[in-house]
Amino acid sequence: MKGEMNLKDTIAAISSPRGTGAIAIIRIDGEKSHEIARKITGLENVEFKRVYHRFIKYENEILDDANIVFYKSPNSYTGNDLVEIYCHGGILVTHRILDVILNEGARLAERGEFTKRAFLNGKLSLIQAEAIYQIIEAKSELSLKISLENLRGKLGKEIEEFRNRLLHVLAEIEVSIDYPDDIESDNNLIVNELNEIYKLISEKVKKSKKGMHLSSGIIMTIVGKPNSGKSTLLNRLLYEDRAIVTDIPGTTRDVIKGEIDISGVHFVIVDTAGIRETDDPIEKIGIERSLKEIQKADIILFVLDATTGFTEEDSFIFDQIKNYNFLPVWNKCDVGNKINKFQEESVKISAINGTGLRDLERTIIEKVRDIIESGETSHVTTQRQLEILERVNQYIKSALKNFEIGYELDIISIDIRKALEELDTLLGRKFSEDLLDTIFSNFCVGK
């Protein structure tokens, strides 16, 4: 998206998904939107937010039979004059109508340009704009729920509360600086308030780091010795054959990934090469990659073979994962019962026939409960939001340190001002074109 883009231009785009469907939506936004829509529909005086059923015509040729809605500034999604055309969802018909609109003076909208206009016109905060993108991209019920709450202002209200409290602290300092003979600030009260804000933001940052994966997917890695049934378990969880399954140890040589939904929570599931001592150079590379995946995982499924029991190979893997969040999973319990370790804390399954899978899924959810609860309560869903909150706390920490050293209040106020500027950036009150280009370029055309 170009920073110098003229936001007064009339823009148009197909807002429905590509391909053939029953209905397609075409949006026109800007000063000439009503004029163009009236010309191609023959409508003269229109009532806003009323649905009109008309033929779309151009140069006496009927293009389609459609419904049209006119919106008047500022009561539209973008805050501008806006028209939405609901036509038949064929590829040819939608593009013919769009071409006519472009011929009449509109230009093709860039990615996210409608939502960018809504933000710049004060219809949305930047947090709400980010929430819209995440609603569209949501891959689980939980991430959708959090994004919808942010669209309604959940995170924005919390950030406003932090901002108001910091603003009150700054006002106390400024008054004492401007009227030193009349008003003496209580530094202890100011320090206590800054400490309280710092603790609240620190807790939010801590929860956010745990809960950020809810939108992109909680990473679940399957590890185990060769032929323990890892790939069979992956295929069973995914309900498809993503991994090659044979009785030959070491078949999986590389990392295989898929995505699943468990109880409304999105997981990225990773099947790794069987970990063991080997002289095979290709298999060694796969094992090295497996060890790297362990470090990235939020939860590890440690697959054990009930027909062999806990072996030296299993002991080697255990040493690699013992400091991580792992769940022992005894597989092949339909044909073996040599369960000689992790009897109480493990889950017993048969990946080949699917027994024990529901119990496994319930246990997985419990093992990542802290991540789920952190995401539900933090509502911080992007790296941008997290990094800004971390910078806010750095400035508050600096202000507290300067109080401790004994610096003058006007020096201390500089850090508080910077913290407030960061919060304004988070909300979108202070921004650069580069920032907006980065955010809205991720959107689809037509949104």
C-alpha cells in the first residue's frame, strides 16, 4: 500500500471471496461513489441504508440483476459515502460490473484500504482494525472469540485505563513543576501509582507471551524413538494421511506439520524424525531438526511403545525433553502392556485403531491450560502490541529508577511522556504511514 495514496479518491473492489458463488459483493467508497452507482442503476433520489433491487446497466447493456445499498458519510463502515452492490457471484459478471465502475472514475482499492479509511476517519482504533484482520484469519473458536472481544473494545479499554492513570501521574508532576510555591506533589503517591501500573502491565506482558500462540496456533511436537507410532498418531489426529507409515524404523526423515482444532483451540502439530543413535547421515539431519523443534514446542507428545516398554532410546529422548512441557503417551496399548514408566501421568492409546484419542485430546488441553487462560485474559494478539507494552514498561521502570536516584521531576516526566506516546501508538492516535502500510497490507482486497 502506498503511503502517498490519496484517501479522497473513489475506490472500488470485489469484497467477497474469489471464485464462483451465489452472491458477490462489490464496494465503492468515496466522493463519487453515489454518483457512479446512480448512473449504472438509473436511481435518482435514494434513501440511505435501504435495499434497492435494480438492473445494473452500462451503455444500454444489462450487466446483471442486483441489490444496491447506499450509505451516507459518516454513517458507513469507512466513514465516507459508500455503496455496496450485491450481484450474482459469477466471476465474469462481477468483473464486468467492477470494470464499469472503474471506467466511471473509481480506482481499484489496495489491500485493506477500506479498513484503513475507517481507521483514519475515527471509526476504528488500530487495535480494532487488527482485530478485524484476525477475525477473518481466525482458525479456532477461541481465537475468534478473543478477536471479536477486541473488536468490541476489550483491549482498547484496558490500554485507555493505563493511559489515563499515567496521564494523571504526569498531570500531578506538571502542576508541581508549574506552581512549586503553591502545590507540592507527594512523590510517594506518584511512585506507588507508577509501581502499580508497572506491575499491571508486567502481568499483561507475561500473559501475552504465553497466549500469543492462540492466534497462530499452539505448537505441539510429537517425539519418540523410530517405529513408536508417531506418524500414525499424527495421521489419526489430522484425520488424513500426511505422514508415511511403515514398519521400517527411521521412515520419517524430516519434520512434517499439520493444523488441527481441539476443543476450539488451534494447534500446529509437528511430527519429527525418530530420535536415536544412527550412522545414517540423512537420518542424522532429521534428528537434528527434531531436537530444534523440541525447543519451539509449547507441548511435546512423548510417544512410547507399549510393546517394548521404556528403553535406552526412550531414556535418551527423555533427557532432551525433561525440562519442557511434555506428555507421555503410551501407544500400541491394544497389543502390548509393557508400561514400566510414567504409569500415572501418561495417556494410553492405540493410534492404529483410535482408542484413547478423546482422552488424549482432553489431556492435551489441560497441559496447555495456562496458555489458553493467558490468551483469554491478556487479549494481546500481535507482536506489535506486545512490543509496545514492553517499551511502555521500560519507560516506567526508568522513571522509577530516576525517582530513586533523586532526579528532578521535569527529568522524570520525560519517561512518562514517552510511555504515553507509546500507548498512543498502540491505540493508533500516533502513527506513521509505514506502520499503516505494514498493518493493512496483510488484509485482503475489498476489506
